[in-house]
Amino acid sequence: MSAPALADTPRPSALLLRRLAALFYDLWPVLALWMLVSGIFTLGYTLAGHASRENIHPFSALQWLLWFCCWLVAGLYATESWKRGGQTLGMRPWRLRLEALDGKPLRRSMLWKRYAVGTLSLLCGGLGFVWALFDRQRLTLHDRLSGTRLVKL
């Protein structure tokens, strides 16, 4: 019986600190996208004639719409980056890449599920990331539920 080829051995899953560092790097392009969306939103609000009377009230329907648009644009950034090369800008310097657990190509449905569950994980204080500390394969909750894994190159 021969030893498995080097290409057949799975890459190690990314450590939690490396994941968080990549997430911090990705914060910057996402903030730029949010500023762009907010600028367009504000321009539309101003051109509609509302800005001369009052600002957008906190927790109003317009405020929630703005937050949803920002979430959606950040999701497009992440899912399209993952779909194209398995990496966002923040994942490249940390040498991380997203793969499907079954080895098949990444599907948009699994990427959006990963993004949505990852968002909920962050809103819950990062509990889905802490999951990786106790998982045998070092997978986060959003890895498990979406059928993906982040590997170190």
C-alpha cells in the first residue's frame, strides 16, 4: 500500500486568529462600499426634497432600508469574491481560501447561507466563530451550516 499523494492530503483549516485578522482586513473595503451606498442614499433623499425639512429618523423604515442595502452590498462583495477565486481582499494576505466541504465548486446558495449565518454570528458576539475552538475540524458554525471551509494555503 503506497502513501497518499501530497495533492490528496487535505489542507489544514484556518485558525481562528487568522480568520479574524482577514475579517479585520475586509472591514476596510466594506466600509468604503458602505460609504458609497450611504452617499447615493443621501443624494437620493436630498434630490427627493426631504433633506430640507428633516433628517432620516433613527429606526425609521428608511434607516432600516439603508442598513439592508449596506448589508446586501457587503454580501455581494463577499459572495462574488468567494465565487470568483475563493478569496476576498482580506483573505489574500493571510493566505486563506474558501472551499466546499465536498470538493465541488462553490455555489451561490451556499455562499449566501455562509454570509447570512456569519452575519448572525457576528451580531451574537462572534459565537459562531467560537464554535471553531471546539470543532474537531476547526470549522465555524457558518462553515458547518453552509458546507464550506476556510483553508490555509
